[in-house]
Amino acid sequence: EIVATAPDAASALSCRRLIVLPLDERFDPPMGVFSHGHVQTGDKMSLPRDFWQAIVKKSAEVPWLFEVSRVDGVTGPRATFPRGTEDAGLDKVVGGAIDFRSPANYVFLPRWMMLGLGLKPRDVVDVRLVETV
């Protein structure tokens, strides 16, 4: 379970290469909970349980932020955008977790993050727990 280049188990869990899928309304928290009704406009993503384990093992302090970045030579070519929409040309974004219920090896991102990074569903990205804010 430890990545060959990671110095310890917690580090292996806190930086992973994942397959990206679009976040949809099924991830909308119940009414009265922070982020309700804002899953597409907020900075929250759904991550696998491994990232929760990394937070616990590292005793990470809040805010728990995660950097999502394109992987040179691995992520597919930048997605083409609808007419009138500009490619933001971003290589990485930072956001928080809406939950830790994604299947292993998958991350669900809001539409604006996917557009900003030029991602298509099933592209591969690196996701890393940001330890210093």
C-alpha cells in the first residue's frame, strides 16, 4: 500500500494519482449544511477515504485543502471548450473536501474546476493534501 517513492504510509496516502469525474447534484449536502446548493460553484470535491486516513495519520490541522493538478505526459490533451468560453489555462487548483466517499482511485470535481484545468471525464490528475497554508 506504500508508494515506492513515499517516505512513510501517511505520505503515500496524502498524494495520489486519481481518475477525475464530474461532481453532480447527488453530492449536494442536505439543507442546512454548509455548501448545500453550491456543489458546482464551490471549491469542494469528493475524495476517496484514503485522504481521510492521511488527515488522521498526519494529525493535519484545518483547513484541509487539496491541490489538484494536471500530470504532464499522463493527463490527456486539454479539453476543447464551447464557443464563447475561454480556457483558463490552469495547471492546478486548490479546494476542500465535500466528503470522503469517492471510490478508490477516483476524485469528483465541480464543473468549474474541470473547465479551469481543461479536463475531460476519466482524465488522470494528481491530488495532494496541502500541509502548509
